[in-house]
Amino acid sequence: MDLTCSSCAYAFFTDPLKMGLVLVSFTLAIAFFLYLRYARGISNGRKLGLIYAHIFFLVFPVVFYMLFRGCTTYFSNCDQLKPVIALLFLTGLTAGLLGAVIAPFLFIRKHARISIPLREGHLADVVRKHGGRKKAQLYMLDTAKPLAFSTSHFSHKIFVSIGLADLLTKKEKEAVVLHELAHLHNKSSLLKSSTFLLGLVSPLSNFSSIHSVTQEEEKADRFAAARQGTWRYVRSAKQKINEFYRES
């Protein structure tokens, strides 16, 4: 006989085995987050793995509870394999959808609403010249903060803000755009959107920030400096942006 909503919830939260699985899942989620937060010198691939391991074990108790309430007969003593397979599949599917579709969509949509495409001008020419086979589209963000970032989900996009355009010289803006093109070439924008997703779904992200990928930033800086033939504009652009945020 099926349990009612209240009795189902009571049965779930008073079952030592189920509460033990929930506790283990949350403990692993915290452990992966702490490793991600404090580890140094780890690769992009490992950081992505840690982010999605954290999300997986964070989502697991929710999917576990929903499956238990919706299919209580799955959790009989006679057949435990079926619920385990369904549970792992649904948890993995949920985490995968969040990472591959929902997070990139929200990340791009958030900024696309306050931006316009730039198809002409010096920076657009830089993108066309150095963008490679997969042509990127340049967008201007309507914000006074000096910002620049890129995304490679669905299509390649580079965003620079009005504040950045006002703050930097022509060559410094060129260095910034080349830096973002390097991120697109190196496919490092997935890490940025995954970190954005982490901020949306994980309560722990409100108490501690994740360090940026230093190696990827250094590679992007080297790409820009190599294309310009000098480190001067990369360094001066970073200095001006850092000074802006220190003073604000």
C-alpha cells in the first residue's frame, strides 16, 4: 500500500540507512568543495571534475528523496539494484543537464540582455583576424564596470564592457580581446560557466570563493603578448583594471 505524503516523508527521515546515505552524500559534497577551494596547481579538467562531483553529491539526496516518494515500491528488500541504478542515472542526468545546458544558457542570457553586437571597428577586426576557424562574435556590455569574458557554449562570444572601453587605450583593449580569444582557443570558458553554476546551486559558494585558474590566465596573457609582440599592453591593462577595483 502506498504511503501518504506525510507518512512517506516520515518514513524517509526516520530510516537510519537513508539518513546515513544522505549524510555521506553531503559530507562528500563538502569534501570535494573544500579540495576545490584550497587545492593549488590543479588542472582545468580536475577542477571541472571536482565541481561536478560536488554538484552530484549535493543533488543526490534531493533525487533520492523524490524517487523514494514517487516509487516507494522500489525500495523493498527484495530488489535493491533497480532503485540504485535509477537513482544514480537520475542524479547524473540532473547534474549533466545543469552543467551542459542550463548553466551556460543562464550565464549567456544574463549578459546578452544588456549587450549589443559589435560588427565594425578595430576590436571587431582583431577578432576576425585572430579568431581562427570558429569565428567569434564581439559584444559590448552596458555596464560601467571594466569587464571582459568569453563563452564557447552554443557559439563563440566575447563580451567587453563600456567601462573597460572607457578605461583602456586602443592597444590595451586589443590585448584584452586577444586574451579572451585565447580562452576560446583553449576551451576554458566551460570552467567559468561551471563556476557560475556552482554559485547558483551550492550554498557553500556563498561563504567561500573559488580561485581563478592561474595557469589558464597566464596562457591567455602569453597568447596576447605574442600576437602584439610585447607584454606592455597586457600588463598595463591588468594594472588599470586592478586599480579600478581596488579603489571602488
